[in-house]
Amino acid sequence: MSGNLLTGVRVLDLTNVLAGPFAGYQLALLGAEVIKIETPGTGDLARQLGADPALNRRGMGTSFLAQNAGKRSMTLNLKREAGKAIFRRLVAEADVVLENYRPGVMARLGLDYAALKEVRPTLVYCSISGYGQGGPLATAPAYDQIIQGRSGVMSITGDRYSAPLRVGYPVCDTIGGITAAFAIAAALVRRQRDGEGSFIDVSMLDSAIVTMGWIVSNQLIAGRSPVPMGNDNFTASPSGAFRTGRGLLNIAANKQEQFEALCRVLGADALAADPRFAEREARKLNRVALTTEIERHLSAHDALWWEARLNEAGVPAGPVLSVEEALAQPQVAHRNLTMTVPATASPSGDPITVTRSGFHVDGKPQSVELGPPELGAHTEAVLLEAGFSREEVARWREDGTL
């Protein structure tokens, strides 16, 4: 098994839906032991979400399956005093607590960082929320769509006719999860070095804005407000998606030599000499006219034909694919980006396929051995490992603590 960079790290994952569970999944892929602590009876809301209604009814929705492989699941009612006592006992042997409740919820439960560091002084405690732990929006409800709007992401997505437009997947949730995983890993390094715990406050809004570095820099430093440009790249032309004889082709001829090579491949050397297109800034000003000329030549062949010839000439180019086509690419297979894991979700018992991390370590992709867990599948095992008795477990099941 690869992905052993965090072997020996125990994570208590209290998170729900996407940003938090995605962070926990990244840690699991790196070898951490991630114990998913869920509400008895219902569990993570993502268990009910996805494109397969039958799986949703079983509490194993595809949204849940996507980011919970490699974790163990236990149920625990943190509103009950017994549940809180059990959680504190687990924290005493844990390295990381990960939660994405609204600010103030864990404090009201008596389980915030201030309380838990008394139990485990070296604890790394990560809280993911829409807006962070303080400020005028701290307690406001936040979902990916809301953050996409508030961050400015939607304002620059689409073109002048369609913007503002939502990015087609929960990009802010995902960015928040990656930010959290990165911060946790860094905090674990400091703990190893100095023996200090940490409180990590991840804001999805902050995380999303940070990723728009060029856009933000243009606004703050150059005083230039961005405008939605659809498939065009605001930094250069020709750089964007172009129609071919069949299919869209992304071309990024950002450098002068790339533009000149593009013209040669197209058999359109005259474009390179045209005063409207000869220089970088002129091309940006005459983007529409240049696109028309390029697409006229591209119409002679399909996207894949042009991709091969442009790349051979040193012009970055690639087809615009569907998700299905993207997953079927030989490059994706070569990188082993997906893996099969056991699945109790499948009535047939067949394994399911999920994605790994987007990087290799020592030449190997990251892996997990466990499939996504059914709700509470490991409750008894986790509690017995923590030193509780079977009689205590049975009693807590009876009284609704588990």
C-alpha cells in the first residue's frame, strides 16, 4: 500500500457533505487513520445525495462514496453527556480533529479547541466554515453556491451574455477541503518539530478568493476589474476554445513564437504579418477577428487531427472532452488516477471506482484499502480499541448515545 506519509496519524472526522469529508479523504489517501464520527440514524447528509436513487435510500449515495473510502465510521450523539465523554476519550489518543460545524457549535457542546486541548495538548484542530470563525458573516449559512457568488468566482465565469455563471462542480467546497488538508499536514510537521498543537481556521470564502491570484492582483494592484470572457484567456490571444471541423479545441498560443508556429501549421502565414495580429497586444484588441480567421482554417479537420499537429509544432493544444471522455484517456489510466475499493453499497458486492489524489509519492499513487463505510460499521471496534467494554457499548446503543 502506498500513501504512507501520514501513517500513524489518527484523525477524528466530524465533517459533513463535501469540504470536510474531502479534506479527510486526502488525509486517508496519505495513510492517516480517519475515523468518521456521524450522527446516529442519519449520518453524513452526502449519504443521501447522488445520481442513483437506490444508493441514496441505502445511505450510500454516490456523493458519499466519492470521498469517504479508507475511513472507518462510528456513530456518536455529541448532544448527550455520555457521547461527549466518549469523544473526549477518543481525542486523548487522536492527533487531529476535523469539523465543519458553524462557528460556535462546538463551543456550545463543550468540545471546542479550548476544551479539547486540555485533553490533548498537542492536538491539531481544524475547523472549516464558510467565512471563518470571526467577522460579520461568521455565523451565516454557507454552501458552495453561496461562496461562488460572494467570492467573485461567478462574476468571471461565462461570457458577457451568460455571466454570472456557476462553475459546474462544487469548486469552493473542494478548494476549502484541499486548503484544510494542506494546513493540517503543515501543522503536523510543526507538532513533530516543536511538540505544539494548532487551531486551524479555514474559510471557504478566503480559500476561493486566494485561488484567483491573477484576477485579484489585477484588481488590487493594476486597478483593472475583470470581465467575463467565456472560453477566452484574458492574458493572451489566440488562447481559448476554438471550433474545428468536429469538436472544440483548446489552443494556448501565448508566446509570439507559438502564434507564428500556429499560423504555419494552419497554412496561414499571412496572419502573422497582418498588423492586427502581428504583436501580442494587437492580437488581444482584435481577438474576435483573429478567432474568426483561425476557425476558418481549423474547419478543414477535426480537433484531434489539429491537436497532434499543433503539439508537434510546439503549440499547446488539446480537445474539450466530456467527463466520460476525460476519464477514458490513456494518460489518466497511465497515472492510475482511479482505483477500485470494496463496496458494501453495491447490491452485487462488486467493487466501486473512486479517484485518488492528484499526485504520486516516490513514483506511486496514493491508495486506501477500505471502501466507503456503511453508517456506524466500525462503532464497536473503535470503542473496544479505546478500552470500553462490550457491555458499555450495548448500553449506549440502547440509550441512543451510539
